[in-house]
Amino acid sequence: MLRILRRRVYGCLFGAQVVSLLGTGLATVALGLLAYDIAGQRASLVLGTLMTVKMVAYVVVAPLASAAVAGLPRRAVLVGSEAVRVGAALCLPFAAQIWQVLLLVFVLQAASATFTPAFQSVIPLVLPEQDEYTEALSLSRLAEDLESIASPMLAAALLLVIPGQTLFLGTAIGFAASALLVIGAALPTGVGMPAGQDGPVAPFGERARSGISRFVRTPSLRPVLVLNMTVAAAVALVLVQTVVIVRSVLGLPDSWVAVFLGINGAGSMGTALLLPKVLARVPERTVMLRAGVLLPLGAAAAGLVAGAGDVGWAPAALGVLWFLIGVGWSAVETPMARIIRRSVDSDGLPAAFAAQFSLSHACWLISYPLAGILGQLGITACGLALAAIAAATLAAAAIIWNPGADGTEAQA
């Protein structure tokens, strides 16, 4: 898998992704500290609002930004987005009011909603061979999972020698390093419309709708649209309720929260490592639907384990279930980009990835608060309800996904 890093352009882009993710992780820790400095005991309310602002920015801005930058050079879009993120990160330490923090976070996440889909649309052009592209998707998945582990550790080490708000400087350095790596990569010249293309440019509204309407119209993309909710429903249980299960149900110390989240990440990373070889022999439809069964089953079983209370086997059972949900998460989500790449021409990739970015985060915007609200009814009820949503959407994806319609069966 690491052999593709020898390709200079992709190596630069992967490096840009890694340092950008580290910067994002440092910002997450720094925002928590800043929220406490400003709001004190109301910090959790502020952080919840910040997460909502983040998701709203992702859902709303991604398709609009893709339409706005259509036809601009790819390097300019990526570097410009990182420059905005650098500016927002450098301003955050000076924010003294909650509204200032909310505004800067919206700007930061809007730039992320511009950068990420544009970045994703470049990779299939840099790595046109499907096997190499699949390896790149797995590496990206590994980078995202490792970021959730490495960034808090890096932040903890830095906090031993610097004040909390100085972490925003590390965030800015990460984004700036990402921009420099993008500058060093020889990228394709256009985003959305090749340089020099003749003919009128579509109206802004049409460009903004194009990616989402493509998902609705294209048979091979509809299952991706539905499976986003399958993933969000099950994984929201892990991300929202782990702390409650560990502390209130199992009666374990805070450190076990990180342990269980790490187990979930290990399942995801292990699957990402195996996917290139698996997808070389098995169609995406088979892999995603069969592995997707782990998501509703894992969520339902976790709810039942929580209902059993603090029994001796519960922590081990929960660890196994969190690992299996991580396996299902990676196996369903990682191949989605392969399907998008095969279903969309190169000119439409920026809009398509922007639509996927927006629509997937819309599912998270629903599932996060839903997991919190359902949790008030009890962990068992929460787990079973989210499992029902995951099972229903997985079944819907299986029904509307016509085998071979997008060429997946040819891989077998």
C-alpha cells in the first residue's frame, strides 16, 4: 500500500492531508479549552453549539463552494482554502465573546467544506489506476483514524510546555504546511471545468444543485446516499454514548472512554488495511452490504449489553461490539469514493464529492442530536432505535442497488 507514496504528486497530497488533519485535531482540543475559558461551566453548551455550527457549515457550504470555484485552478482552490483556515485559526486566540468564536469556527469549517471535496476530486485524477486509487482511499482512512489518536496525544504533550490557546498556532502551522505541500504538487489545471473549455458556464444555482441532483438521478449513486445514514446512525451511538456507557453503566474510569474509542478506531483501521486486497476480488456491493450488517447488529447488541448493567462480561462484550462497528464503518464508507469515481466523469467529480460531503454530514447532523435525545430514554432504547434506523436504510440500499448496474460485478 505504501508504494503509492513514491508517486511524488500523491505523496505531497497525502502529506498535506496528514498535517491538515493534525492541525484540525489540535483545533478540537484548543476549542474545548477556549470554550471553558470563555463560558466556564457552560462550556459543554458552547461546544455542542460549535459542533452544530460545524455540521451546518459542512452541509450548506460544500455544494455552494463547489459551484463558486467551478473552473478555477485546483491548486488555487486548495491553497486558498488553507489560507482562510490559517487566518481563522490565528484569530481564534483573540476571541473574547462566544459569538466571535462561533463566527470564526463557521469560517474555519466553511473553508474545510471547500478544501475537502476539492482535495477528494483531485486524487482519482492523480491516481487513475483503480488499484492505486483504492490503496489511496485506505491510506486516507488510516490517516483519519490515526488523527483521532495522534492529535490528542500531541496536544497533551504540547500543553506541558505551552498555554492552551497556543495550540491554535499549531493548527495554523498544520494548515500552512498543507498549503505548501499542495503548492509543491503538480496538480491538474481545472476544477469542475477544464481550463480552456468553450461554451457558456452554467448558472450558479444549477452548478450548486448539480452534485446533489446527480446523486438522486444516478442509480449507482443512490445506494451511497442511503448508506450514509446507515453509517451515521450506528456510529453516532459509539461517538455520543460511549462516555455514558463507560461511566454510568459500566462504572469504569475516564481513561476507559479513550480505550473503547481506540478499539473502535482499531476495527476501522484494520479493515482499511485489508480493503485493497478484498476489493480486488469482491464487488463493492457485496463488501458494503455484508459488512454493513455489522452496524445495526452491533448497535442493537450494544443496547442490550448496556441493559444488562455492570456485569463482569459487559466490558469485553462492548469492546468486541465497538470493534465490529468500526469494521462495518470502514467497510461501508471507504469504498464509496470508488463508486463516485466510476459513476461520474472527471469534470463532475468536484460537484459529486461536494455533494457526498454535504449529504453525509447531513446524516451526521441528524444522528448526533438523535443519539443524544434517545439516550435520555436509556441506552438500551437508544441502541435499539438507532439499530432500527441503520437496518432500515441498509435494507433500502440493498433493494435499490441493482447488482452490476455500475459495473461492480465485473470485478468479481
